[in-house]
Amino acid sequence: MAFSGSATLTMEEIPSITAVAIDRDRNSQLAVKWAVDNLLNNNAGSQCVLVHVRSQSLHPQDFEAVPKEGRPPTEAELQQFFLPYRGYCARKGIQSKEVVLHDIDVPSALVDYINNNNIGNIVVGASSRNVLTRKLRNPDVPTSLLKSAPESCAVYVISKGKVQFSRLASGPRTDGDNASVNRAPHLKALLSKLTFDSPKIEEFSRTVSSREGSKYRITSDRISDSFKLTPRDKLKTNNGVKSSTPSTGSQTPESPNRISISENSNFSGPPSFRSTDMSGSNSECTAEDFNSLNSLTPRGLETEMRRLRQELKKSMEMFNSVCKETVAAKEKARMLQEWKAAEERKLEEARLAEEAAMAVAEAERQKTKAAMEAAQMAQLLADMEAQKRKLAELKAIREAEAKKRALDQLANNKAVYRKYTIDEIEAATGYFASSHKIGEGGYGPVFRATLDHTAVAIKVLRPGISQGQKQFQQEVEVLSCMRHPHMVLLIGACPEYGCLVYEYMENGSLEDRLFRKDNTPSIPWKTRFRIAAEIATGLLFLHQTKPEPLVHRDLKPANILLDRNYVSKISDVGLARLVPQSFADNATDYRLTAARGTFCYIDPEYQQTGMLGVKSDLYSFGVVLLQLITSRPPVGLTTQVQVAIEKGTFSEILDPTVPDWPVEEVLSLAKLALQCCELRKRDRPDLASVVLPELNRLRDLGLDYEANNSEKLVYAPRPYKSVPQIRSQESQEGMTNNPNVEMEIQT
């Protein structure tokens, strides 16, 4: 018994073709990748067609020259569109075909190509338009394909590597006229090899399961129904009707010889429906088998069909068992993979935790090291401070011992000053009569008197100032030993009542002479330069006393006295040593509010910090220098001189009673005085190395002027590198014959 044309094959039994519409956009690349991974890799024998539709390169008359089935791409098109996709498919082991279509309507061209070439799946990239653009303009290519593609073709729209829209095939594939003619010989060849040998069916099922690696269910009912022959079929078979080419829509439920194999719903894969023909290469029938089938009666044929169904049922049970084992193995492999990934994550977390712990440990180690170094440095500094403190204590002890020895020596020796009784003091001052009073100082009144046929000035300290007779006597003994040509000489004292006897200065104080009290004549500039150098010399002597420097604390023109030859001497030297600190502070407060304005001579830094130093006297000396050249009150004098220098009106601020000022030299003296009046001690110049050499130069300038008795000035060389020798009073002026001059300052 031979099969004739009634035993036709449906279109589902022909290997499916997947077409991918491509263009230059990124979604086309993602569409090709998705089709290869989800449709082509899992289906052996599937074909991939890369389709590109050109709608602008040809003129309308040129479209007719391109066949409906398209043409191969040119070299330029291959480079422009297809080469990357061909390489990707080749790497995946999939053979691809490239086709170029020409049509103005891209969706229509794709639909025609699907119908003419029996395309089972069409994959396109999603449109790049937004929702508003798609609504306002014509439908895009994916939307048109979803609507107009044949039902036998599944449509997949890919966006960002995922299915955005899809439409599965809902009917059998149909063939066009040309395709039907071309496939007729192929169908005849398949039909000629059809067999119903159950071992072949079992071998075929194993082939299908090994090809996909998935679970397939071969429904025995459909297979049984497929092999049931109606009486009409038997008649057609017995009469040997020639096979005819199936046309579109010719497949009916009566079409036999088809085994439907569908994917199990639990298996991952594309949700498409495929049919596999039993007449594949794995099932071959001989002519004898067909003759034996032809000789069977309808009853025998049905018996044979039942036997085949039983064998197929057993094969399906075996197949389902194998599928279950495969699923179990896959599940186990998946669980092992998940366990492996979890262990790798734990290992990575442990590694990161170890690295973090090591980093924390390293940071702590660095902190510990830094703390140890800081502790060592602190210990070193503490040791250095302790050493310095020890050295300072030793130095203080040595100085205290030296001072004690000096005081003891003075106490053991005879007094170097004359002690007067209070009766002698009262008799000399006429019992402190106001007619003998010549001044009032911060420490008490000053009276003129005559003692031992010598004119003297007696300063009576106010009650409460004296610190005690013994200490007062010691301090007076120290002051009486301080002999200098430019310091007022302490002749004697009355320790019981706190009276000090000084040599008398005929021309009074520098303050009285600068302001021309009692219409005294103005002091020439030459004498003023000399007075400035003399004051600096006496001040340097005080600052260089041992074991510690002696600070005057109240240097001002009122405490600078002039003898009959205008030789200047500093008075009230050392009175701060005789006065308690509490009273000295009160006396300073008193002088701050006095009309004579001693406040302007006090060091600003000393006022703020209470720290007294030799440069505190240098500030007062700067103010005295400015008064020497201007004869103005000290209030705001530094600012006035500085502004005059900046404006170029310096000559206007000089003392107008002196007509022949050497402006250039006086300007240098004014700038030096302003440096001495700096607010901070560290900004003031050094008295020995800077101030005194410049003042000695100006003094020599005045002496040369007097010697030459000329208006033309002879400028002396600018300042000395060291303090020059200070001549004694006798060698300078020859006007005093004081045998007590014992000291000179050597260079």
C-alpha cells in the first residue's frame, strides 16, 4: 500500500525561518542579539535572514527592477549595515543570509517578504519615536507589522534587549504560489520516506530531546488522530491518487501524517508552536513497508494503528521520564550554581572584611606610633624645660648671693655718703619754708638749701614712702656709689625722715628751659644736640649696671636738670628702688591725671602688660627728643611730627625760636625719635648700637660748628659701629672740678 497526494505535509513541518529587520540604530543591534540568543540558538536547522529595506536611494521607476524577494547587498551596503551582524552570527555558529528590499512603504515590503518566503518569526527593533510623535504621525514599522503581519508569523519588537511587544503565531503557515511550486518536490521526497516503525519514532523523540535540551511533550492523542485514516483516505490511497501540491488553506483537520511536538509550559524558551514531520532523516520507509500497508484491510490497519499508539505511548512515557530527569539535573545544576555564587559572594565579603580590618589595624598602628612619638617629644620638651628651669634657679641663686655679698660689703665699709640730721635739714631749709621750695615732684617737694657751704637741692619724700630705715639706708648706699657725669650726684641723706640731698643745678629742668619759663633765652640747636647725646649716655649707663639693669621708669624733661653751663644730668635716678611697688603704682596713677601729663612718656606696652624693660625708657627718650626739636607739649606729638614729615611741612613744626636749624640733620633726628616711639618694644632700635652713635654724630656736628664759628656746616661721618668713648665732664667742658667722677663708658 503506497501513500498518494492525500498524505500531505503541513507548513509547520518545514524548518522555521527567522527574519530580523535591521537598520543603523542601536535597537537593531539588540534585536539581532535577542533573536540569536532566544530563537536561533535553541532551534537546530533554523535559518536567519537579515533584511534591510531601502526607501530613498532609488527613483520610483527603479523599484520595479528589484525583485519582490529582494537582492543581495552591495559591498557598500555590506560594510554599512550587515558586516557587524554577520560577524556576530558567525561567532554564535549561525549562518545568516542578507537581503536588501526596495520599497517606499517599509512595513508593506516586510509583509510581502514574509508571505513570499514563509517567514516564521520576524524580529524588529523598537521605534525611537516617543508616544506623542507616534500618535501625531503615521504608525511606525513595529506597529504596522503587529497589525498587518500574517497570523502564521510571530512578531517580536525588541527594546533595550527585552521584548517590548510580541504577537505569537495563531495559525498554520501558508505558502504562496511560487513557494508551493518550489516546495512540491521536497514534500514528495519527505512523503516517500514516511514510516510508522515505532523504534524509529522513539529514536526521533530522542533526537528531538537532544536537539533542544528541553522538555517536550508529544501528545499521543494528536499522533493517534493523525494516523487515523478515514474511509475516504483509504479510498484515495487504494486508487493511487497522485499527490498534489497543497495550496493556501488546504490543510484541514483531516490532514494526516503529522506529529505535533510542543514545548512544555515549564520550560524556558520562546513561546512558539512548531511541528516536526515524522518523515525526517531519522525515519526511512522501504517500498515493502508501503506494500504491506497497502495490503492491510481497514480493520487490520486500525489494529496496526493501535499497536503503534501503544508503542508510542511507551516511548512517550520513557521520553517524559528522561525529561523529568533532565529537569531535575538542570534544577540541581541551577542550585549548585546559586550555591557557588553565594559562596563566592561570601568569600568576596570575607576578603573585603579582612582588607577593611587590616586597614583599620594599620590606621590604629599609625595612630599609636604618632602618639608614642608625640609622647617622646613631650617628654623631651619637659626635660628641656626642667633643665632650663634648673639653670634659671641656679643663676638666680648666684645673683642673689652676689647681691647679698655686695650689700654686706657696703654695710661693713664706711658710708660713702654724708648723713645729715633732721635738725641740719630743717635749718638749711628754714623749716621747709615755701620760699626755699623750688619744685614739686611725684615723690615729694624739692627745697633749695646750703649745706657745708655748698648749694644743694633737698628732696623730701612723702610720709609712707620709705620702706624702713635699714632698707632705705642700703638703697641710698647703692645710689651713692653710682657716679656718672650726666647723672645728678647724691651727696647725702637723712634716713630717719627720708630726705635726699642732691647737688644743685642752676638752670633748673630741661622742661622749664624748653618752654622758656621766666622768659629765659631759647636753647640753641647745637646745645640741644649735645643734651640729647648726654641723656643717651647717662641712660645707657643705667641700663648696663650689674647684676641687673636699672630702669628709670620716669624719664621726662622735668627730670633732666641743667647746670650753669647747660650740661644735662638725669635726676630721680633709682627712686623706684626706694619706693614700694604698691606706692609706685599709685604714684604713677597720680601722675597720669596730673596737669603736666606724664602719661605721654609711659611705654604703651608696659601699660598693657606690666612688663618693664630697658626699652621702656627708650620710648620716653623718643618723646624727649621730639620735644627737644619742637618745644611742644608731649600730647599727640609723635602723630604731629609724622604727619608733618609725610606732608613735607617738617620745617614748620620745629621750634620757631631757633632760626638756623640744620633741617636735614634735624629730620634724621626726628625719624630716629619716631623709631624710639614705636608701640612695640621689639620694633624700637637698640640704644647702644643705633641711637647713641647717631646722637654722638649730631653732637660732634654742633661742636664743629661752634669751633669754626661759621654758618657753613661741616657734616660728620654717619653713625658709628660702636659706642664711642664718653669724655668726662672735665675733659668736655672744663667747667666742673668734681673729684667724684670715677666712671667712663669705653668703646
